[in-house]
Amino acid sequence: MKRMKILVPALFLGAGVLFMTGCGTDDLDAPVVTLNGDNPQIIDLGDAYTEAGAIATDNEDGDISASIVTDATGVNTAMVGKYTVTYTVVDEAGNTGTAERDVWVRATADDYVGFFTVTENCIGSIDPYEINIVKINATTVRVSNLGDFDAGETLFDMELSGDLNDVVTINDSDDNDATLFCTASGSLVDGMSGAMHFNVSYTFDDGTDSFTCSDVDIEQN
């Protein structure tokens, strides 16, 4: 009987320990990271990247924004492209929260202004020749001498589009000869200030004859 008296309290004590242990809860919820500012964040080529930041909240630890680690090392504002900034935070329980911001570095019409060398890579191509591009407005530039025709200098309007102004198109008649029509489309290969390089396919048609080249490199001088 003495053994029973000793065991009974021990059983109750053990149950209590188990009960108290079972009541504990683990923090398994990751903190939430919310971006400040725009996403995507759009920057003109050559402009500085300004960090807009983020806030982080956790169900147990509250505001842990001060612990956010920001990685913007991949952003290159000297090159047209789409980049990613990553925000990471870890709460006291070791749960990780992340968020990403898209950063778009876009070309402007001003970046297309200047002299370019045109190289046709097709059957019937001519020797490389030079063109000049001037700005008309934010999404339109004017190209002179495209095609390098013996009859004289051509003038065509070229439109810029796409998220990064990296898509170029021409659907225009020559300002100096309305019978000559140009259709062209292409995109940037490399976009750097003072070193723009794009590739197009173009067709010239004067109503009686036409010429098409599907691989035309245009590089800034």
C-alpha cells in the first residue's frame, strides 16, 4: 500500500507535466514583407536607382522592418533590362519572409538619337552604311538615309514600344518620295547610353519593286 501511495501522486505529477508540455505552440508563421512604392519600379536608362524600401510584420514579433535585408546588387541602371530586388527577413522563431520588386530600366527616345552604322546580313545586301536618328517625341524618332538609296536620302518615322521602349517598328512612306514605303520591326540587342544596338527586319517597296532583309544590325557610332 505504501508503494501505491507513492505511485499515485507520481502519476498525477507526470500527467501534469505532459499536459503542460502539450499546451505549448510553435511559431510556424513566416513574417509578411510588404513593398513600399511601385512594383515594377521604372527607371530611365542612366538614372539612379532609389530604394523605396519595405515593411515587415510578424504575428509574434510585431514590426520587424529594421531586420529586413535588401539585395539590389543585380540592378544595372547603365543597361536596359528587367531586374529584381529581393527583401528577406527572419523572425525570432527562424521563419523567413521574402518579397521581390521588379525594376525596369528602360530606354528613352533620347537614347536612340545619333549616328548609327547599318549592316545588312542577307542575300542582296549592300555595304554597311550610316544613318542618323533624331527625336520627334517620347515614343517616335525620325530615321534618315535608311536603305541608303542612290536616289537620295530617305526619311522614315520609327516608333518605340514595349515595357522598356525596346521594340522598334516602322510603317511609313518616305517623306522625300511618297511612293517608297518601309516596313520594319525589331528590338534592342544591347541598350547602353551611347552604345545602342538593335536588330530589325525591313522591307522597302516602291510599288514596282521591293527588297527585304530579315537580319539588319544597327549599332550606334
